[in-house]
Amino acid sequence: MQNIPSDYVAPTDLLAGKIILVTGAGDGIGRAAALAYAKHGATLVLLGRTVEKLEAVYDEIEAAGYPQAAIFPLDLKTITEQECESLRDALEREFGALDGLLHNAGILGERRPIESATYPSWTEVMQVNVNAQFLLTQSLLPLLQAAPTASIIFTSSGVGRTGRAFWGAYAVSKFATEGLMQVLADELENISKVRVNSLNPGATNTAMRRTAYPGEKPSTNPSPKDIMPAYLYLMGKDSIGITGKAYNAQPL
Ligand SMILES: NC(=O)c1ccc[n+]([C@@H]2O[C@H](COP(=O)([O-])OP(=O)(O)OC[C@H]3O[C@@H](n4cnc5c(N)ncnc54)[C@H](OP(=O)(O)O)[C@@H]3O)[C@@H](O)[C@H]2O)c1
């Protein structure tokens, strides 16, 4: 398991001229990452399911004077290959290449024992957290390979590295995410400049964390903004040459 250098500070122009797509960009960690990437010079493609939330992030980026973003509403629960093709074609027409892809969107699903887990919830979590990542990655890979040095970040979790009771499909989906990251990184290592890593944000004060731990005082955990150095490090040039690694955004 890797940690980013503890004193890492991203240069202000780290992502100048880069085109970066963030899934689940309307809320929580994805929103913070989109804003941090834009602040460091990137043009953002904001993907998510709630248009109003994406528009709010778009407006925030515009008001701050960062590069103008693009919005691509998409529900990962029902995502199709055709939608992925449309996304790829639109990005190819507009930008020609993609420098970064942050797979961030995810759902928690049920918190119950495997013995009583329900199949509809199980398949929904696998669809959003794993299958959609596969479809998006596969269709966007040509655009990532067209960039000089692209970065793909998959979002993991502590329960995707060591299994834990009652975390069910969510935990299993994060193990699958780590697997997808490793297989893809190994396939691309010697033939492509695309690097592929996973990042576990660690406990972070978002809607998902508050749902998973209703008894916890939310302010015990860092805000999404606080964990952005790791997101910037893995997206920017300081991580060129690193691939196939599992990172933590917070020291464990
Ligand atoms: N927070 C933590 O402590 C923690 C710890 C470990 C790992 N993680 C991981 O970090 C990532 C971000 O989590 P978070 O805490 O920021 O969660 P969050 O606040 O619940 O945000 C999740 C984001 O994913 C989007 N999303 C969910 N289902 C979607 C769908 N079907 N189609 C498109 N977008 C969808 C949500 O969109 P809407 O807002 O429109 O619903 C939202 O923007 C997740 O992968 C999570 O598993 C979080």
C-alpha cells in the first residue's frame, strides 16, 4: 500500500491544459476533486446523474474563473455501450484526447450479512461501482492513449483491501475495482503511457460516510477538500511512471 509524499503540495499550474473527466462530480469527493483539478488549470468534464448538482459545480468553476467545464449527465445504474460511445465521440470532437479519468462515483448499497443480502441491491452496487467503470474505461481508453501521459484513478476503500463483516456488495465491488485497476495497469504497462492506480480516500465527511456511520460525529473526519493532495498527485505529472499501485489519501 502506498502513501503520497507527506509534504506534497501541488504546483498551481499542475494540470494546465489538461482535460479531465470526473464521475460523480456533483457531490462529495468528486465535487471537491473537480474543483481542485479546475483550480490547478484543468478543463473538467463533469459526469453524474443529478443535473442540478453538476450545474452548481459548473457555476462554481465559472465564478472562480477556472477553465470552462463541460457537463455530461449519465446514470451509471443504466449506462449503455451506446451512451459510452456518444460520450467518447463528443469528447473526441471537442478535445481530441483525454488526460485524466477519475472513477469516483459509487454507492453504498445495503449494510447487512451476505446471508440476507438481497440480489437486486447486490446487482445495483456491482453495476454502479464496477460494470459502469469497465464500460467507461473501455470506451474512453483510445482518448486516454491519445494523450501524451494520461492517468486513470479508480476509487477504492479500506473494505476493498481487507474484507469486513456486513459491508457486503460494497466491499466486494471495491475488491473488483482493485482487480480491474491491476489487470488494466499490467496490460498497459509496456505498451502505453497511460498509468492506472487506485486511491482509497479513507474516512471523509460526505453523505456516504454519514449514511454508513449515522452515530459518528461528522466533523471527526476530514472534509473532501482536505484529502485533495493525493487526488492531485496521482492525476498530475508528479506521478508519471507510477502504475498498478494502491494508494491511500490519508495515512493509515
Ligand atoms: N466518504 C468516505 O468516507 C469514503 C471512504 C472510502 C471510499 N469512498 C469512495 O469515494 C467515492 C466517493 O464517495 P463520497 O463519499 O463522495 O460519496 P457521495 O457523497 O455519496 O457521492 C457519490 C457521488 O457518486 C454519484 N453517483 C452515485 N450513483 C450514481 C449513478 N448511478 N450515476 C452517476 N453518479 C452516481 C453521486 O451522484 P448524486 O449526488 O447525484 O447522487 C455523487 O456525486 C465512492 O467511490 C466511495 O465508495 C468514500
